[in-house]
Amino acid sequence: MVQTLIEFLRTLTNPDQLRQLLTTVFSGWHGYALLFGIVFSETGLLAGFFLPGDSLLFTVGVVAGAGGLNLPGIMAVLIAAAIIGDGVGYMLGKKAGIGVFARPNSKLFKREHLIKTQEFYEKHGGKTIIYARFVPIIRTFAPFVAGVANMNYGRFLSFNVFGGIGWVVSMTTLGYLLGDNEIVRKHFEKVIIGIIVISVLPIVFEYLKSRRAA
């Protein structure tokens, strides 16, 4: 079961295998639905943090460049998935937050932590939602925490839309433009690893910054 899942995830980050998957098993609207579901699950379901977000979008751009997908169409589908996914994550956090912090103090959480989180999101919330789009794992939990912190939904939505569009367009366009590059095609797996490493760098920088401040 685990090996099958790993092989499937590898398929999603290999342009040739992904193109074959979308033109055989998931042809037509089924392929678009599959990609929608993956992006939605990564951003809207807390259990989807392991899904290949950045590398998948890059690969989708490569496949679109090879004629396997309609670029504007798949961009629209994935942008919708990203925005709706974050919205669902926010609502889950908001509902969970009401239950968790219903009393002044609980066994696992303290009300003062919620207050501090609310203050943080009021000051840095928008920036956090946008930055989180480009950081694996963090983008899965950021909208949930925003909901727990009771971040103003109108403010959250505006940054959610802006971040979702920026993330999908930048990653797919990058794949679309670089997909025909001989070096990229020859070392595609290394390029994917590079994208993942670059995505994780903000976490490293923030960690080092906090350690220095401490």
C-alpha cells in the first residue's frame, strides 16, 4: 500500500508519466478533477501535507508546454482548488478554535496562546498566508491556524486569493517555460529537488533568525 502510494506520487512529479496518466486513466475532465483534488487536499485537508504541491504545479506546466494540457484552463482549475482549499482549512480552524478555547484554560491549550496568535495574525497574517503558499507543509496548516486565531475572514480571503493566484501561475508558468529546456528535461528529478529545497529555505531562514534573536 505504501509502495503504491510512493509510486503514484512519483508519477505526479514526472512529466512523461503524468502526461500518460492524464491521457489514459484520467483523460478529459477526470484529469482536471484529479489535479483539483490533489491541490485542494494539500491546502484544505490537514492530512494532505505530504502531497507534492510545488513540484506538481511545475510538472503540470511542463505537461502543458508539451501540449498535454490547456495551460489557461488548468491554471483556472488549480487556482480554484488552492483558494477553496485554504478556505476550507480556515473554516476547520475556526470551528476547532471555538471548541478548544471555549474555556479560559484547557488541558492542552491556554487562552493566552490564542490571544497571542490573534495578535500575530492581525499584524502579519496577510504576509503569512502568501508566504505559506510557497512553503511545503506550512501552506497546509497556515489557513487552519488563521482560522483558530479568528483572523478577519475578509482580510484572509483577499490574501488567500492573491497568494493562490501567485502560487499557481508562477509555478506552472515556470514549468511551461523551462519544460523544453534540454538541461531541465535531462535532469528533471534534480530540478524538482531544487524546487523543494528552495521552498524550504524560508523555514530555515526564519529558524536561524529566531535563534539569533533568542
